[in-house]
Amino acid sequence: MSIGNSPEDDRTFPAGDREAIGRALQQARIAAGLTVEEVSASTRVRIPIVHAIEEDDFSRCGGDVYARGHIRTLARAVGLDPAPLIEQFDADHGGRPAPTPAAPLFEAERIRPEPRRPNWTAAMVAAIVAVVGFVGFTMFDENDAPKGTTAADGGPAPAPEQATSAAKPKPVKPVAPKPTESAIAAVPQDKVTVKLSATDGKSWISAKAHDGKLLFDGLLLEGESKTFQDDERVDLVLGNAGAIELHVNGKKVADTFESGQVERLTYTKGDPQAG
């Protein structure tokens, strides 16, 4: 007797033209020798939701998008091909909705620039500065020029004083260069670093550390990014995986996630390979 099986595992479902989704999942689980608790632990789908899905009740999934994700996850856990079950779910629930573009949050108001007026004050200041500079240069040139001998004493004129050396310019403090892409990509080798960016829509995400500590649980809007680090492992749940771009340990992860797809991923140190 399996300790995790409950009396619900022997439930019967009404007969029809084809086997119900929940019935198919339940029979595959029993055939695989798994309990509801074991399936819940491996897929991280809560036990009440597993029971409800096996009864063909998808109201606790939080919507059709999450229901498809749970069906796909449970089917893989018990060794079934999820594609026929997803097609059956779409047929029973009005088909898969076509993705609609997100409405813009706001539209920037266009402000017509006012015609520029001539700035007479600036022109006058520039003219004054030019005149003062010309006069000063002329006076300096006359004072600095060597003088000839005078007729009174016939002696040579005194040697002109040497002009003082120009003030040395102050050293310019070098500006620190902006970090390059390679510098941004550098991550600690003794940690696992995961960066999520919503590039094609919004997505609900959940991130946990290796000890089960919740790092983030919420909605990531399009254009936003989140970065998580842990000493050993980062566990992720992506509600709309097709909208997410992943960088793990400084490397971009090439994924084939679909819009609306629910994915549960685990990453550790080293090359980014989902566990």
C-alpha cells in the first residue's frame, strides 16, 4: 500500500466518447506507481490542485493559461505526451485564445515647440567681451615690444623684461569609462547568478534559493529585469515563459518557450543548464 494514495485514486469518471484529461493523468500516475504527494513534490503543483485536475476541475488553476501549464507539467511527470491532452483541453474550453498585443500604458503628449526668439542680451555680451579682449591684447603687445635707443643719451634702451610664462593648465581628472558588456557579464564564479528580463510582454515569476527562501514572487512587466544570486541553486517558476529572456552565470540561455507556457527551472553554478 502506497502511503500517499488516497481513496480518491479509485474514483470513477462518467464514460464518454474519449477519456477525460483528469482520468488519463490519474491512470498514468497510478501505473507509474506514484502518489499524489510524490507528483506534487516533483512538479511543485500543490496537492489540492493535483486532486482537482484529476477530477477534471480546472477552476483552481487560476485561468486557462495556468491550466495548460499544469496539464503539461503533470503529463511529463507521469510519462504522458502532453500535446494530445492540451489539444483536448483547448477543444473543451473554446480553443486557445489568440495573443493580443498589450495596450500602451500611456501616450506621450506632443508639445509644439515655440519659435525661438533672437537673444539680444547674449549678442551684446559677446560683443563686449570681444572688444575688451581686443583692447587688452593691443595694450599687452605695445608694452611687451622692445624699445629703440633714445636721441637724448644715445645709449641703448634697457632690455625688455621677459614675459611671464603662461599659467599651466590644470590637469583634467580622467573620467572612469562606462562598464562594457563583457564587464557586466562577469559574475562571481562561486555563486549562481540568474537574470530575467521581460522582453515580449509581462510574466508572473517566482524565484527561490537552495534553502527554500523566497527571493521574489510577483509580476515582471515588459522592459523590467530582475537578478537573483545564491551560493548553490536558484529555482524558478515562469508563468509566461515565452516573454522572458534568461541570462544564467553571465551567459544567455537559448530557449524555445511559448507564450503562455508555464516553466519550472533550476540553475546551478557553471554553464547554464536547466535542471
